Amino acid sequence: MTTHLMELNYQQNWLAILEAPFMRNALIGGTVVALAAGLVGYFIVVRRTAFAAHALSHIGLPGATGAVLLNLPPILGFGVFSVGGALVIGALGTRVADRDVSTGTILAFATGLGLFFNSLATKSSSTMTNVLFGNLLAISSDQLLTFAALLLALALSVGAIYRPMLYTSVNAPVAEAKGVPVRVLSIVFMVLLALAVTMAVQAVGSLLLFALMITPAATAILLTARPAVAMAISAAISVFSVWFGLAASAMFNVPPSFLIVTVACVVWLAVWLVGRRGRHTVTVPGGATDGVVAPAAPTATTLTPAG
Amino acid sequence: MSRSEATDGAAALSFANVSAVRGGRLIWSEASFEVPAGGIVAVIGANGAGKTTLLHMILGLLPAASGELRVFGRRPGEDNDGIGFVPQHYAASAGEAIRAVDMVMLGLTGRRWAFGRATPTQRRHVAETLAAVDAGEFANRRLASLSGGQRQRIAIAEALVSKPRMVILDEPLAALDLRSQREVVTLLARLHRELAVTILVVAHDMNPLLPLLDSAIYLLDGHPHYATMTDVVDDALLTHLYGTPIQVAHTPQGEMYMRSAL
């Protein structure tokens, strides 16, 4: 499907390419996926469930390659496995240390299973590559509808549980003491995460997912400490990465996944560098050589006088 | 008892032969006492005696295995806005992602479903609570950028913002330097005076709090008891409680403090 993009280097006709139907689908689909990623990304960072997000994107792999064996759409299999994994991880409980080990174990087993299913089928090797690295250019119009419905469901759910979810994410002990159903919300969040992952995998694949879902949210948190604003910025960075990545892929004939991820990472690096310099030069008290006296240590704790 | 009559006449806490079981293990049993409303009450006991279990039961997070507990005459957990809670490790992980003022706002609105902006009344109420704990000037900063003492003020503001009748603090002075300890103690004394809330405070080191405390729940040999401070500050009782020799010393200025008797 990408064959007509296979020419080399800068392509004069990239505007025409962007107007092709497959590219229009990719732009719309990518935007939907980016918005979904922005919606859950903030919570992933604050709840420290980045590893779970990473795991869910791998747990879906055997679902996708298994679905090919059964002549079902790979994305359906991916979604079912991912949501199933989310329920298990969510139910495992709140002790992060325990969860990391069990999550990692499930992750490894699932990836192995995905490989096994893939070896059983004769022509599913493209499924494997698509799941691992994404293929935004292959989104069909039917899939767009599914994605739009998923995004709507995700947005409504997050809207409905926004405050209790935020409360359990930033201050679980007090939220629990106030009667917020912490455990139920943890499972609900994992399921929403699984849906977002299922969509995002289509765009950038499970191996590059982190950069589309989590990096923009981490960037947004560097820029603002207002949760709702951070979510908006995070979604904006994701959307920008997808658009810029797709346009550049039309220009230079490079896989969009790579470019989307590159844009998101460059934005993060730029914000991180600027923020780091800003904090050092402004707050070191009486420091003769800013930035040299206070190295990479967390600035907030070293620079605020205790008391 | 005049204060307890002022709040519907119900005791702040009323234990009737309560026992606590966690993970199939009996933590403590035969708790039968009443804590009048309006006091500053210490919760003391050795490590593993079941202080946290006691707090969880009062908060309604753990049901009584037997017997009956009433909080201001109601079942634990029935009136969640009626209790403010200051946990031991306050916002340890998420402090970078949120401003202090947002956290206090969540103390007011965090239980409400559905999206929606805070009302001007809610915002004014949050600002007033922040001012009451002298946290107004750093309320717009990230939690992670605050000092331990400043963060503890925010935690107390978050606990107070729903206008509770009782505030429970779990080790509020741990990990604070002496000056911050002093500030938190002064703040607690002032809030108690001005707001007439019942304060329950878990503390290993009671010394900084001794001038404030008027009674204590102590967990001795697997049974919680309640007594006034004059009865609790007793060499023999404290020595038995902590399993190490403890002496109560009196200074010429009329102050007292506890110390390990070596």
C-alpha cells in the first residue's frame, strides 16, 4: 500500500500525496488516535502506569496474530486481548512493586505467544510488523468509524469520571479516605488505557507507542501544573506530531511512525532543556556559576530552603 | 463535656467491644470506650500494634470484625466529608504534576462525578482555607517545589476544606525539621481553638505535641484503651507500651517530656 511512496528523497508532489484518499484517512485516523492518546497520557504519567501501557500494547500482539488465524480483523483480536490484560493488571492491585513483576511476566509471555501464532499462519507476517511498528497509511474508512466511536466513548468516560480519577491519581490515600472507589477506578482506567492503546498501536505500533502516548503528556506536565491544561497541551502535541510526521513522510518517503515519534521526542527534549536552564538560572541563590553548582539533582528539593 | 454537647451530643468516637481482623489475623480486640468530641487525641502504640488499622476503621475502609464503632453517632464511612485525613506520605508521587491549590480543590470536589468547572463559591472557599493555614503565597506553586513544612500545610488545608468535624493526621511531624514541626504544632493548636474540630493524631514522638494533647488512645497488649493525658504520661504505662524503659521528665518551667531511660 505504500508502494507509490517508494521514490527517493524529497518528493515535489508531496502536496498531491497528502490529498490522496489513503493519506486523508491517515490524517483523520491519526488525529483521532492522537486525541485519544492525549486524553489518557496525563493519567498514565501521574499514575505511574507507563509500564502497564507498554505491556498492554504487547499483550495485544497474540490477539492480533491469533485473529489472523481465525480470519478475524487483527485489530479486534488486539482489542480483546488488550482489554483482557487490562482487567487482569487492574485487578492485581495497587502495590506497584508487585505489579511490575507480574505485568512484565505477562508481557513476555504474550509477546512470545504472538510470535508463535504468527509462525502458524502463512501470510500474517505483515500483521506482526504492523502491530509492532504501526501502519497509519493502511487505515480504512470502516476503521475510521470504529476509531471515532472509540474516541467518543473514551472522551465521555474520562469526562464522567474526571475528578475522582484525578483525585485517585494524584492522592490515592486521601481519595480513598473520602470514599472514592479507588480500586474500581483503577480497573476502569486500565480498560480505557487498553482502548487507547488499541487505537494508538494502529498509528505508531506497540514498540513506538510510548512516544505518542506518554512523551507528550510528560512534556505537557513540564509546561504546566494545571491538570486540565496539561491534558489539552498533551493532546495538541500528539496531534501536531501526527500531522507533521505524516506531511514529512509524504515529503521524504520515510515511514510515518518514525517521523511521528521523532517529532514528539524532539518537542519533549526542547521543552526539557529550556525548562532545565530556566530553573537553574533563576533559582540558584547566590550561585556564582549557575548550573554548575547545582547539577542534575532535582532542582526543587535542592533549591527550596527547608522550613 | 460541654464541647461534645455542642456537636449533637454524640461522642466523636464510640467503640463497643470492637475487634479488628486483617488478612485473617486478629490485630486488636475488645475496644470499648468513648472519645468525646472537641479534643486533641493522640493515637499511640508500638510498631505493628494496629494504629493504621484503627485509622482505617474510623475512615470506613475496614469493617469492624465484631462489635460496633460509631463516628459522631454514624457508621464509619457514612459521612466522608465529616472527616479530614492527612496521610503519612502526602502526595509523594504526583507532586510534580499538580499545583497546591488544585490539590486542595480536589479535597472539596474530588468525589463529584461529571466534568465541570469549580464554582466561584468553591474557589473562594479554597482560598479562605489556604489563607487559614498561611499557605496563600505558595498555593499556585507545584506541590513538588514546596518544602516539607509547606506541603504539610497544604495537606492540612486539603483535610479542612470540606469543613470536617474531625481531622485525622498520620505522623504529621515525621520527616520535618524542628522549625517546621514547631510551625505545624502551632497551626494545629490554632485550628483546634478556632474551628473546634476534634483532632486525632498518630505520633511516635509525642514530645512536640505534649502541650496540645488532652487524651490518648493507646494500643496495649492487643487492646485499644482511652485515657486522659495525665493518666497516659506515666513511666510504667509508657514503658510497658513501647517495650523499652521510658521516663517522664519535668522541667522547672512546668513542662514535661518523655525520654528513654538508659
